[in-house]
Amino acid sequence: KRFNKAKQLEHNPKGEWMLQTRLLDKVVSAKGKVNIVDNSSLKNEVIEAIGPRLNVFWSLNKNTDDLVVLETVLEEGSLFSPMKQERTTVHFEV
């Protein structure tokens, strides 16, 4: 699995994260280049910080080797307010 995902990212390293408020009145998008970070100390730090909140992940994946850390080098971000039909976009220098 991991090998295939790494190959996919090598072929197309672009990714987008999308977050929204519970009321769905604001949507934030962040786009950029995605890298797989292969650093065991960083992975352990991430597991310690967010691992207790990943109940569904741990129920499906018993082995911490299945967890990967993704780094996104931001190129663009936007804030969209659906009710107002307003979008603000910023571009980051890479």
C-alpha cells in the first residue's frame, strides 16, 4: 500500500486540504505540494500528539507502521463564505 501511495505522490505531488466550520458558514482550503515525511521521531511525535483521537484509524489499523506523516508545502489558501458568496484567496511563495 505505502509503496503505491508514494509512487502516486511522486507522479502528482499536489494535494488539497479542506476544512469547514460546524455551521458550514466558512470553508477553508489549502493547496500545495505533498511530501511523505519518513522520519521516525516525527512520526512518534505525531502519534503521541494526535494518536489518542484516532479511534477509527486504530480500530482499522492495529500497526503504527500504517501511519504516515504528510507535509504540505502551501502554495495557495482560500476562505469561502457560502452564505455571502465571498471568497478570499492568498498565494504563498514557495
